[in-house]
Amino acid sequence: MNQETKNLEQSEIPVYRKISLLGERVNSMINVYNMSTPGYHDILTAISNEVRNETGSDLAILEFLNGMRICIVSNSDFADTVFRDAERVKKGRFFIPIMASTTAAPVEGEDVVDTISLLTAETSPEYLDRKMKVAVLLSGNKLKDYAPITTEITNEVLEGSEEAIDLVEKFDLITLRLVLETFLGTKLSPEEDERIAEYFRLASKYNVLNYFMGKRPAELLGQGAKFRREELFFTETIVPIIIRRIDELNTDKTIRNSSMLDSLIIDGESKQQIETDIRTFLLAGQETTASVMSSVMYELFENPEVFDKLIEEILSIADGKNAITFENTSKLSYLDKVINETLRREPPTHLVPRETKKDLLLGDQIVPANTILFVNVRGMGMDKRYWENPEKFDPDRQEYNTVGEPAGYFPWGARKGSKIPKDINRRCIGENFARMSMKNILSNMILRFYIDLIKAGDISSGVVPTRPSELIIQLRERRKSASE
């Protein structure tokens, strides 16, 4: 009997708690609907902590009365296994409700979004080849092409902001325009921007409701009709842009620009595949990036000594110039640390979903097949086993002085340095684009403006992604203030 067979004969993890359709489950989902707290993040994390306190286990199996099983994973070694074991763990169906509208024809016997969406497709040679092609469009020279666009959009959105503004809303608008212009190579009207932003907001809420409660409760809460209305607007706005651009490039390839859309067309992707990729990156890239920046600013306001140190770095790197260039963003090492520390404390997604295809051995316990796994990213980021004084916001903490990434650190998915096989990529494909965007936007905003906080809302994990409810600020031009 080999070791694997022997291990898989161990007993399964006992169900810690059965949760009714009433009580915690509905309460948490209604809080997500109302964008309030405690949301499902808070409740599942609290139960995970309760399990560890009572049983000493890092694994908590919860079972809803409808038969759905959830396993919360709050151990760094176990999380490494979850991201590494493609034979026994799949991405699952968490993102399918918001990707299921794609017009691509399904492969016989398979759900279309399981086969072509980068959010839901499983590891295969075809998937990895496509992922590598798209990754090239989100790194290297492409980031250099996108950087001036990022700076221009940031200045345009913040221009003339003499009255009090909500920085959370401004970050939403900046990142929305950024992904539209870099991915599609086009600008939309302010009205179209707002409708698509509403689609993103509804997509997050509808997806959580649909996944946890099923389609009928989501419909009863009114999310289905709203989501479909804004989704239709999104499709009727974005798909014609794709079709028109395909026709234009088929006629004259010399008009190609630096957008992701043009690159996908030139690479020979089908219209259906391009629509799926664009939808994936617009949904996955806009709101999460904006939310992290809002959380960064929240932490900077809460920790003025960190803010002062960051301002000093940015002014020094700028060296009297009026913008931080793409080449200089790599020199902003302290800003990198601030972003890393914010992601530890407030990752945009507290719980990363996966699903077991087969029985999965974690430590000496078995997670049964067909169990939903939630990697407890925020829980491990605040765990005293992995972090000294985790409640303290400390960008210079010694835990980051390691090869790869420290234990308990999973905001981008699989940890760097956790020995993930090269043929299994379970890390965020948009990491480089997101980091470049955040560093560019934050550094150029801080370089240009004094930022006075008027009111900060609490960071709530009832919101998906996690971010402060509001950041009311006043901006003052640094150059103007210096001349007065």
C-alpha cells in the first residue's frame, strides 16, 4: 500500500456545524446585499477562529441544510497544498454566475465558462498557453505603454477637485477608465462609465448571493433583474466595440494600437473568446485595484508617520519633476511595502474559493470530494503564528525579509516560493498590471496634491471587494500652495 493510498484511508474531518437556511447564512447574505457588515467573510472567519479555539484544528467543515459543504482553510501549509494540487482541487464555480452570459459555443459535454474563461477554466496545456499569452499583455513593455495613460487619467479625474470629494468613488472612476482604455483602446461617455461601474458593483453582489443562496433567493432580493439589466447594457456597449475593431483590423492591420483588444485580435482569438477575456479582466481588474488603493489611503491616514515617510520617498524620486514616470515607479520601494502590508491586513478578497475534485489530504485529515474550499487569506494575514503583532500596520516588518513571500501571505493566490509546479499557475494573472497601476496612481496623486482627510468610513468586509465605505478628502495643489 503506497503512502497516498494509506493517507486517503484516514477518517474525514467531522462536520463542525450545520447551518440552516435561516440565521447566519441569510443574515450574512442580506448584509452583502446592503453592503454592510458582518458579511459572509466575517461570519465564516469567526467560525474558523471558533473551531481553532475549541478543537485546535485549522480546518473547519460547515454544512448547510441544502447539502452544500464548506471547508475553511486557515493554515499556510494547507493553503499551499490547495493552490498546488491541480489533480484534486479545481477553481470551482464561484465566478460562473457572472461569466455565464458569454456568447461562445460550449464544447460538447462541458460548460462553456469551464473551458474558456481564465477565471474558471481548469489547468490544461491549452489553458496555460492562453494564460501565458495574456500575461505578456499585462507585463513588461505593455506596462510601459499603459503608464502614460494611467497618469493622464488620474490627472483628468482629479483635476479641479477643489470641493470635498469621496476618494473611494474617484478611485473607482480612475480604474474603470484605465481598464477600458488599456484593454479596449477606447473612451466611453461619463454616462456609459457610470452604467458599467454599476454593472461591476451589482456583479459582485449578485455573484455572492447566487453562489451561497442559489438563484431563487437572489431573485427575491431583487438582484437578478438589476444585474441582468446592467449586464445587457454592458454587452450592448462592449460587444459592438469588439466587432467593429475586428473588422477594422481585418481591413488594415497597420492601425493596430497598444490595447489588449488589438493584441488578442492580431493573435487570432475568436470574437467569443475575446469577449470572454475582456469581460474577465474588466470584472476582475477594476474593482479590486480600486479597493486596494482605497484601503492603502485608509491605512496612510491612520498611520501618519508611514504617510510622511512615503511622501518623502515620492518627492525624492520625482526630484522636482511634475510626474512619476514608469521607469521611476520601480524605485518606489517603500510604496511597494505599503501596498504589501495593506494586502496583508485588508486583501480585497478575504476568502479565495476553490473546490475539491477528489478527496484531499491536508495534514492528517481528509477533505471530502465536492467540498467548497475557502482559503482564509485575511485570517492568515492576521494570525499571530505567522506575524508578530499583526494588528500593527508596519510596512517594514521583518517577515517580508524572506525568499519569495512569507507564510500566511496569499493576497495574490499561490505564494511565491511555495514550490508551485511550473505547469500549474494559481497566481493572479493581473498582478503586475495591478501593482503598476496602483503605484502610478497613488504616487502621482501624492506628488501633485496635499491630501486632507475630512471623514473616513470603516473598512467593511460586508463589501465585496473589501474597502472603506468612504474617504472624504480635500485636495490642494502642492505647486500652487508653495507659491502662495
